[in-house]
Amino acid sequence: MPDFDVAIIGGGPAGLSAGLYLSRGKYRTLVIDKESFGGQITKVEWIENYPGFSHGVAGPQLASEMLAQAVGFGLDVELGEVTGIELYSQSRCLQITDGRSLTAKAIIIASGCRRTKLDVPGEKEYERRGVFGCALCDGDQFSGKKVVVCGGGDTGLTEDIYLTKLASSVVVVEVAAALIASPILQERARSNNKLEVRCGTKVTSILGSIHVEAIELEYLPTKKRETLPVDGVLVDIGMEPNTGFLKTIIPHDAQGRVCVNEKMETGVPYIYAVGDVRSGSHGQVVTGVSDGAVAAISIQKLLQQGS
């Protein structure tokens, strides 16, 4: 008999939602995550568009509530990194970095995404020495200092606005000709006197000695270059799916995200994908939670047929 009925790779909102539905249905279910439970929302100060919270909710609080609710119904959770999946006739097998293997009748891939890198000189050299990726986690290091945020999407502007509470000033650098964040966030950003927006601009390098001291910028319409003194650089220019451990066993789209149908089924029987890692994801907490519920219901029907 497999170790679990269902193993879920990734403990973000999509994975925890699936775990809640399955454990509540009395299926032996494990969620395994390599870092922490809650996913990207643990790094978001405030979420205003999740139903049920009329005044918004702190990301870490929402993550904690999701985890507690699912565990309360019997969900097993474990920290560990999955390095691969092996397929057998009666089960699927997860390979773990510590050398263990876990088997399950069905697998849900909810491994989410990681932040895209700028891929410019100085980015790697000054990581954790001024280059960072989470305002909520590391913003207090930049109290009273000048910070550049690369990226004008929803998460980028959310982090910008949070950083203005700490930093002396915040500069938003966006490659596109205009901000791509939602109108309400753009309005808040432009009305904040500690925040400057520079569109049509890209970072070409990050400079410093021991820590970040400046960035080089290029204004794309004119190719004019500028060196801007700064103390920190937050990189938030997009996300890349965490699918390296899948190798070639699961069909992907052109962006490397896992292809699924309306039931969240992949092209491999008994393997599903939900949340940011799946093709066509909207990258929202509420849609990730919906994905998890859809996959869990689909799996319950599948396992009932096979029992």
C-alpha cells in the first residue's frame, strides 16, 4: 500500500486548499514544502482582494489560518525538497533530497514559482548585501535609506508602498513604457511623495564595494544612461515556475508551466497541477485556492472509482 493517498508538492494557498479538501474527506494526505508553508503570501504585507476580509488581511496571517485549518482536519505536513517523481503501475514515488522516497496513489504539483532574476552584473555578487527579494522579510534593513524596486506589477508596487514606510525614498524602475499594476495600486503609488516612478527604464548593472552603493540605469527611448546612488535593490520583475524536479515526465507550455485540463489533470494519469505552476494561472490567491479545490474533488472521484 502507498504511504499516502495523495502527496501534494508545495504548501502555498493552492496546495493547502487541496490538502484541506482531501484531509476533510478522510484521505491520507501529505503536503511537502522545501521552505515554509503559505507560499508567496507569507511575504506580502497586506492582501485586499481575498473574499471574506472586508478590510484586508496580512499575508502571513492568511497563510497561518490556511495551514491551521487544513492540519485541523488531519493533513500531514513536512518540510523537504522533492528532487524527482517516479511512476509505477499502482503508485507514484517522490524522491526527497535526504535520500528518502514517499509513495502516493496521486500527486498534486503545487510547487509555485520563484522570482525572475535581472541577470545583470552585480546582482549575484550583492545578493543579501543590498540585493533582496522580499520587502516584508528584509525591508527593515533599509530604514532611512534609498531603495530601488525593479518591477511595476502588482507585487512590485505593493512592496514599493510598504517600503515607503521604512526607507527615506523608493524608486520604481519598470522596463515597460507604463506601469502594469492595477489602477488602484498605481493611484496609491503616484500619490505617495516618497515614491518615484521611472518607466521605460532598465537596470544595466549593480555597483558597490562591500554593499550595494549604486545602480546603472538606461532610459530606453533615448539610450541615455545614469548612475543612481542607492542602498538597496529589490528585484520583482516576474516569476518562473518551479518545475526543475519534473524533468521531462510532465508536459509543459512555452513558459515552462505545467499543462492541465479543466480538472487540473496533467498529461500523466494520477498527477495534477494547481496554482501558479500550472499553465494559464492568473497568479491570484483566490484562483490558486480554487485550483486546489478542483484538483482535490477530481482526485476524490478518481480514487472512489478505483476503490
